[in-house]
Amino acid sequence: MIIGVAGPYSASTAEQRQQNLDAMNRAAAEVYKKGHIPFIGINVSVPVVNQMAFENEEKRYEAIMKMSLALIDLCEALLVIGESKGVEMEKQLILKKGLKVYYSLEEIA
């Protein structure tokens, strides 16, 4: 099963953003160890967005979320490891499709 991993990314410092990203990647590694394919939208969108110029942070965030949501739309389930505006958007996308949202690694078989 393809499982998206959703957690907060935005933070006030680069160090905090990296810690958030590391937490998502650690969770994704555990999803893989359970026999599934993990996707993290931020891992796709942020490197691309970092190569682009935006008129403001809102436009940058919109681009990040547009790409992240497109990737999560391909998933068969979602693992939520924390809450944020973006996580809520990803979660609602999965729930509207009638798919499973997990809130801990232990829930994933």
C-alpha cells in the first residue's frame, strides 16, 4: 500500500524545519519496514519550490501545498504524525476519498 506521511513542516527556524522533516522521514522509514511504500509531499515540493522565486510567502506556501496534495492524492492511506494547516488539508483529501488515516505506526499492519 502507498501511504503518505503527513506532519508539520513550517517552523520559525531552519533547524526546526529540518527537525520536522527528519521526523517525517523517520516515520516513512518505519512505514517502509512494515512493507509499504511511503510518500512525503514536502520531500517532493520543497526542493522544487526552492528553485523558484515567489512574490510572497503565501504564494510559496500555495505552490508547496499544490504539489504536496497532488502526491498525497496518489496515496491509499495517510499516516499523521503531527498537526498543521497543511496536514489538515492532506488528511481531508484522504478522508474525502474514503481512505484510511492512521495516527500511529502501530495502527499500520
